[in-house]
Amino acid sequence: MKKVQSTCNYCALDCNLDFYVENDEIVKVVPTKGYPVNDGFSCIKGLSLDKQQSVVKGSNLPRIRQEDGSMKEVSWEEGFNHVASKLKEISEKYGPESVAGISTGQLVMEEFAVLGHVMRNYLKANVDGNTRLCMASAVVAHKQSFGFDAPPFTMQDAELSDTVVLIGANPVVAQPIFWGRIRNNKNKKLIVIDPRKSETAKNADYYYGLNWKSDLALFYTVANILIEKDYVNHEYVEKYTSGYEEFKEFVKKYDLAYGVKATGLTEEQIMEFVELIHSGERVSFWWTMGVNQGYEAVRTIQAIINVAAMTGNIGRPGTGANSITGQCNAMGSRAYSNTAGLFGGGDFDNQARREAVAKAIGWEADELVTKPTIPYNAIVEGINAGEIKALWVLCTNPRHSWINNETFAEATKKLELFVVQDIYDDIESTEDCTVFFPVVPGIKKEGTYINMERRMSPMRPVLERKENELSDYEVIVGVGKALGMGDKLKGFETAKDCFYTMQRCAKGMPCDFSGLTWEALENSKGVQWPFREGDVLESDQRRLFEDGKFYTADQKLHFVFEDVRENPLPTTEEFPVVFNTGRGTVGQWHTQSRTREIEAVCGVSAKEAYILVNTEAAKEAGINENDKIRVYSINGHNAEFIARLTDDVRYNELYAPIHYIECNKLTASLYDPYSKEPSYKATPVRFEKVGGNK
């Protein structure tokens, strides 16, 4: 029996697991002891990765849709040639930006990189990822405030903090291993800020149930009061920040009375929160999708960063303004996909970076793509406008997960080429595809993941490949070869080759990992970037900005701020209720395409879409537990749900899990203006009992 240590490819913790294999079958899966992230623990999803051994029903060959609508199996060579010829034909006829791609946060770093190389550098097409759906707001905030997309923390900070503040985060359900670290911290005060009394809120020492999308107002008010009371770490502010005096003047208008009106919290609650921040010696602020997925998310994140900075809670153990990432390799996508920034970070119009990346991949600087990709929403809108004719979707399910998802269903019917590449051939997104590329699951491929604390860890094959089974990496390279790239693929031949190509690209950047080797990552504890050539790893828990030096031009943290915006999509007389979305249970994952294979999860998960309704509101509408209700959205669509009554949501709010396609049928096409991340959490709706009066 052999043991293979590899990385879980579900959430952004990237737990490591030991797979015990005999006769090419996984006998058992055991969480890796001593691994800094999970140290012998895992949730049900990671423990069940052995269930994802089958790729698709039937053979492992590509399929091409025929004129009669049927799907015909073809050889890989024919599949590659068909897609390549269509991509070239469409690009030549309509221009390179008539071609687009959408990837995922679950590919390995090397797959992001080779996709960005083929589609962006060579075809000059646009490619965005579904990390746009979860992390784009944090990325923009980090860049503007820190100078680079650099989450500063190590997860150990949750155990070292004496005051843990969670904003729009529900780790009890979303990331239970991380929640375990918070729970095991016996010397902390836990503060939860969330409009819904979530599972995490029920475990809080202090719960602040604020009005929907009023986080920015709260943190500006808190900043103002901290300044008024002189609860500011002036030494830190003067030495390590820029723009504080302007921020101090700016927040004067956000007084206590404003905060009470905007947030719905009482004066006593806001003042209590201020005193808790002031009295903490090691205060850590953690946020996730409840903040990121909003119409002014970037500025909200920066308001959190500002409060952390002005109180000196950055760069020390147990502190930080810390972004909890969503998917397993969102960080790999952010830094190495060649989409919003060059390989290894940096802007497309920065000539020095262009020359460094070009040298690393053996190209000339003027051959590289010259600008960032258009964002996800612009890709979907471009298809519906008739401007984009070809789309390649890799390992994600946007027909289900995209905001206002009927717009994606409409788009797929307008494409001349629609390639879906996935481990499943029956997800919602395959319904209208013209080509299907089957690929192997994570337990059969290799590459590198980067978790939410910048920790790089390896994915290594656990099982042998069967005949005709290819990885995502091999499929992308196959299309590249069929496009005629030839020597333009040098340095990208294999995932291992690409690892070293990306290493050269990142050298000298904050995410530099030139001190690592492919082999050194295997069976390791993972290594957080930066880890430069010549560095000595003195600890497996490393945070950024301990020296007070940031990645901005002046090496200081920048206070970034802007007035609270008027809500662009408020409730109305016709749509008086707010529709909120999020996770359902620990075992469920995104669109459930993967977790449906886990019998234990399916056994405790509702088969039909359900929605949480406030008990009093349900009573007034004549709705009982398990009644069917219809929810009408301001976006023009409606859907049926099973009603579950609770006092954990407010009278004028509903909450539905994202795992059912009905959920994003109702969300509206609204985005943060800077990150273009969708505002999933606050759509105006109305509801009624099915069979009731409209």
C-alpha cells in the first residue's frame, strides 16, 4: 500500500490529505497530521475526495454536437483540431475579442497560467475566472491599500487574537476547519457582524445584526468615534501609513447618529463595538463573501483595513485585516492567470514588468497581451450583444452560479462555439455546449495550489490514468498545439515546466517563490510566499508587513475612502423584501455537482430548493413550515422554494442557499464599480404562498 500526500481542492484552506492506495484504488483518506492548515482534521468534503474517481458516463473522449443536436464522440486529436479551427475562424472573422473564456478557482496554478498563455498572449482573447464572483473586491482593495494583492495573515492569527471580528463571514458552515481554530482560542472575544443570525453568529460573544449592506457606514462611524476618543495608535499611523489626516477629516460626517440610522444598531451597540476594538491588544478583522459580494465592496474592505491600521492591528501576531478566500486556488488564479494582471502580478502597461515576463517565457515584450481582460459580466453581456461568438468554460458551472443566471442561459444559445471542459458531462452548463472536453478530477493530476494565507502546496496524482484520460493542463496544451503555437509553448510543455516558468515570471515580485523547487513542495508543510532564492524557512507560519513596509511606492499603507453610495437597487413598494444568499450546510458546495457524489451529504441535504422566512412575516402571509412559496425578483424572474420558518432572518429579509439553481435565477445584475464583483446578497423581491393571492 502506498501513501500519497496531496491537497484538497474544495475551499481556500487547502487542507492536506494522505491517500492510501492499493491496486490503484483509494483504501482510505486521512487528514495529514502536522500540516499547518488542518493538522489531522478535515471536513466531510475533503474526506470524500475518493468518491470523485469517475469522470463522465461513457468513454473519456471529447464530444462534438452534430447538426441534429446529438453529441458525437471523437478522438482527442479531432477534438483539439475542431476547437482550434473554430477559434481561429471566429477570431479572424470577428476579431480576437470575439473569443472569451471563463475559468474557475479550482484549477492548479499551472493550468491558469497555460490557459492565460494560450488564450490571452497568443489569441489576444479575454479570459476571466469565477474568482471574479468571490475575491475580486478583496484583490482591488489589497492593491490600492497595500500596493499588491497580498493577504497579510497566517491562519494561526485566529488562535493568537484576543478579539476576533467576523464581518459577513460564516466559517462554521463555510470553512469548518478554520472555525475550529477560532473555537479553540479560549482567550478571545468573538464578534460577529451579519444581518442574519448565522450559525457563527449563534456562537458569538457579541452579535451585531446590522441592516443589509450597511457595513461601510458602520466602519466609517466606528473610525470617527475611535478618532474622537483618541483611540488611535499615532505612532503606527505616522510611521507606516499615508492619508490618515485626510481620512480623519473625511469621517467627521459619519457620527454616531448617522451610524445608528444607517445600520439599525443602537448607540450602545456601536459604542460597545468601539470599546471592544480599543480594549483588545491583538484585534483581527476577518471578512468574506458577505462583504466582497456587494455594490460598494471595495470601499467596505478598505474601511475595515483603515480601522485595523489606525489602531495598529496590522503586522503583529493575532491581528490583521484579513480576507477569507472562497475557492481552493483563487490566489493562484489572482496571481498567475495573466487575466487582470501579468504573470506574477503587475500591470499590463508597466514596461519593466512586461520585459521581465517576456524574458521569463522567451517572448518579446510587444508580443504579450497589452491590457487586462474584460470582466465576467462584460463577457456575458458581450455574448448577448452579439459581440462575442466563442466561449470556453473550464471546470465551472455558470449556468447555475452566475448572477441573474437566466442571462447566461440566454447567452449560450447565441454562441457559434461553446466549449465546456469538466469532470462531469451533466452539469447545467453542458446543456447547450457545442463541444465537451472530459477531464480527470484532482486525484489524477498534478500542480500547485495557493491557499488564502499565501501557502503553496502540491497536488500530486493519487491514482493512475485510464485510457484517453487527460488533465485540464494537457487539454489546454493540446488546443495550443492545434492552434499552431509550436515554439510559443516552450516552457509550458508540462505542469512542472510551467511551475518553473511562473517562478521566473514572479522573481522580484511580492509573490516570488524562487526559493522553492517542485520536489521540495512534495510531502511538505507548504510554504507561504514570498519565499525567495536564498531564503531560509525559519517558521511555517509567516505574516506580511511585520516591518511596517508595504508594497506601495512609498512603502506605506494607504488610507482609501469614498462617500457611502446611495443604494443603486433599493427595495420598493412592489419589491419590499431583501433576498440574501450564502451557504446551506457544511457538506454542500457551490452548485453541488461534486458533493452530490457524497452519500452522507446527500442524505442530510434538502433535495428541493428552500428559503428561510421570518416567522412573523410568514404568519402574516399565511405561510406554514414546508409550504411552497414563490419569490418574485426585481430582475423580472421568479422561482419556487420550500419555506423554512425562523427568527434568524429579519422580518423584511429572505435567505436562500446558493446550491440550488433557483437562487441565482433571482439575483440582480449589479456589481461593485471597481472590482466588477456581483452583488449577490441584496436583491429586492416579494413573495407569496403558492396558490395564494398575488
